[in-house]
Amino acid sequence: MGIQAAAHFHRRRLVHRADNKSHFVDYQTCVTAGGGHMVCTGIAEYRLAGTGVFSLGGIAVVEIESGRIEHEAPVTTLAPAGRVVTYNAVHLEIDGSRPVPSSGSRR
């Protein structure tokens, strides 16, 4: 992992591109979180010998200017359709002083 690149667009124009420094998840969605940070979510699929595929989700807080991952955690919660909740875009909201995830996963 860690070979995918993150691209940041403004009005459909590429303004920044950076290597994904995650060791286990390819980011699908990144949103600005304020204070020079963004929250990124994504998945990685791992082939298991003889048993199919294991999907691992992840969420990370990334410092925008350097691309440094400040916090990163695996996500294994499944949506009703059976895919990890970070398979599709994830919406986050602030509840008091802490972020609360709201899955957009529909598949």
C-alpha cells in the first residue's frame, strides 16, 4: 500500500498531488477539516489464500501541507450491504468537540 496518490481539486483544477503515505488503506475521499488538516477515508482489499477477499477500511487525519498522517485507524464495521462502511464516501460532522461518522455506504 501507500502507492496511490491523493489529488486535491479546486473548481475542477488540480491544485495539489501527494503520495498516499498510509501503510494499509488507499484513500477514496478526503475533506478539509479545518486547522490545516483533512480527514481521509478509504479501503484496501487483501486476497486471502483460498478464502476470497478481506476488505479493510480506514480513516486518517492528514496534515495538508506536508501530507503527514497524524492519526490513522482501521475500520471494520460493515454496512447492511456487507461492505466496509468506508467503501463509499463517508460524511463526518462535528458533535461538540469530536467528529461523529455518518456512513454514506450503500453497496
